[in-house]
Amino acid sequence: MRNMVRSQLMLAAALLLAGGVCFAQSSGEALYKSKCQMCHGARGLAETPAAKAMKVKPVTDPEVKKFTEAQMIDAVRNGMGKMQPYKGKLTDAQIKESVDFFRTFLK
Ligand code: HEC
């Protein structure tokens, strides 16, 4: 009996943990979709009309692949080319989350 209670507690803890991880991932994704996708495309391929007009490079471009995470965070924080600076509009944590999501397209 005691064992059963314990395993149910473990299960509850595992579910809570999984929920937390899931939330962290989807907030970067939600940010990307609302703030970045119109220029960088759903998969970072810069296939949207806005991307073409602003000459956004796709994630398949070697120039983009060379970027480190820190350089990307910098580009988003301070702006790059026609991309506005997000400093003051998004928190540093939000910038990192959206860049992290963007980086999942780099493979
Ligand atoms: C108005 C269009 C626009 C929006 C919105 C936008 N970007 Fe950009 N982004 C650009 C342009 C233009 C560049 C510079 C040209 C290039 O090299 O792709 C750029 C460059 C970058 C780079 C540097 C690497 C690269 O692809 O050249 C990163 C990383 C990046 N953007 C991430 C983001 C993230 C994350 C967001 C959302 C918070 C975002 N961008 C929103 C247009 C945009």
C-alpha cells in the first residue's frame, strides 16, 4: 500500500516536471511565431514575401550557420540590417528563448 502511494507521487512529480519543460519550449516557439516568423519563415527558411523584400538569409545559408548563439542574441538585441533592435521590446530571457527556437532550425 505504501508503495502504491509512493509510485503515484512519483508519477505526479514526473508529470509536473514534464509540464514545466514543455512550457519553456513552447514560450520560445510562441514568441518566434508572433514576432519573428513573418520575416524568418515558419522553419527559418526566409520564404515569406517580407523575408524576400528584406533579404533575410535562410538558416541553410553558411553565413547564418556561422553565428554562435551569443552572436544571434546580439543581432536580435541590437538589430541587424533591416531587423529592428528588440532591446527594450523583449526581455533578455525572451530574446534568448526566441533565438533558441530559431536555432532548432539550424541543422
Ligand atoms: C522585419 C523583419 C524581421 C523580423 C520581424 C525579425 N527579423 Fe531577424 N533578421 C531580419 C533581417 C533583415 C536580418 C539580417 C539579414 C540576414 O542576414 O538574414 C535578420 C537577422 C537575424 C539573425 C542573425 C542571423 C541571420 O539569420 O542572419 C537572427 C538570429 C535573427 N534575425 C533572429 C530573429 C528573431 C529571434 C526574431 C524575433 C524576435 C527576428 N529575427 C525578427 C529580419 C527580421
